[in-house]
Amino acid sequence: QRKTEENLARLIEEHSETRKRLESMSDAVGYELENRSFKALPALLKRDLDVEIEGRLLRKYIPGPDGRRYIQVNIYGWGRREGEKVLILGEAKTSLSKREVNKFMKHVKLVSSLEGVDGDHVITVGVVHTVTPDVEEYACEKGIKLYWSYDI
């Protein structure tokens, strides 16, 4: 019994370490996708949505309304479309789900409110490695302009 418990404890510890390493690898893939997006999106947004980036796109942490937590925005920046200032908010994911689309749209609503921008002046972008057709359609219905990793 004692030996089984010791082996189980060791297995749990090793599993925990494996999870940490996988999360780290997943983060690295996500950050690389974001980093490539920062360089490629200005030209793509100009071509597809006639949005001219002002400054640069970046990863940003916005202080939340409670002042204690931050809202992570994968892709953040400002631009102009038809002479009007627009806020660009984006999400970069290896694989996108409807749940993640909904979470992103909640962040968009909150961040645009904190930035004092109405919904008509927000451009939402998603950069993905893969997405199923139903999720792609769902994201487009929500107003998210999707780009595949090979577009960037």
C-alpha cells in the first residue's frame, strides 16, 4: 500500500511537470503567432478593410474595471478608416472554438468600453492556425475578420 501511494505521488508530480511544460510550449506557439501578426496585419487590414494603422500593433494588458486584474489583449492598436479613428483588437489562437469567440467578444466589449470607443469604431481580428467551418462562420457572424497563419 505504501509503495503504491509513493508511486502515485511521484506520478502526480511528474504529470504536473508535464502539464507545465506543455502549457509553456503552447504559450510559445501562441506568442509566435501573435508576433508574426504584428508585422503582417497592417498590410492585410489596409488591403481588406481599408484600415490604416497608426503607430504599431502590440500585445497589451489593460487594467480591468476593478483595478486589480488585467485584461490580456493579444493584438491591440489604433488606426483610421474613412478618416475616423478605430480601435483594433485581435485574438491569436492555434485553434479557435465558439467558446473562445464568445470570450473574446466579451473582452472586446469591456476593452472598448474602458477605452471609450463605441462598437462601430472597433475592428476585431482573429489569427488562427486552424478553425472548423462552423466556428469560422460563427466568428464571421460576430464581425471578426479571420486570417489564417499562412496569410501572415
